[in-house]
Amino acid sequence: MMMWLDNLDWPMLIIAGLFLAIAPMQPEPHLVEKLRMLSEGTLVKPIDIFDLLMHSAPLLLMAVKAFRQFVLKV
């Protein structure tokens, strides 16, 4: 079921993760802004929740792929 994740290349995931984590740089990265909003309890608009999910998705995929590859050794 998770074979598609195993077949994803690391460089592609790393580039996507870094790009979406820091984009846009000014005034602050969206991921930082949305995590700050989440910690303050102001993350309530659906567009903000979607933005958090979109900007963190590649990082979550990298974490799952690393867990499967290095811990489970699939």
C-alpha cells in the first residue's frame, strides 16, 4: 500500500520539502506563520488550515519515508 512512497526519490522530496517550508520568505515563511497561528489558537480559517497542510505535506512524507526506510527497513 505504501509502495508509492518507497518509490519516491529522496532528492525530489527534499527539494519540495525545503521549497514549501521556506516559501515565501517575506515577511515570514508560511509554515512558520501557520505553526505560530496554531500555537496561539488563531488557526481557524479553512484556507489557513489548508495552507498549513500544503506547506507541511512534503516534510511529513519525508518523515514517513525515513521511518519506513531506516527503522522498518522495508
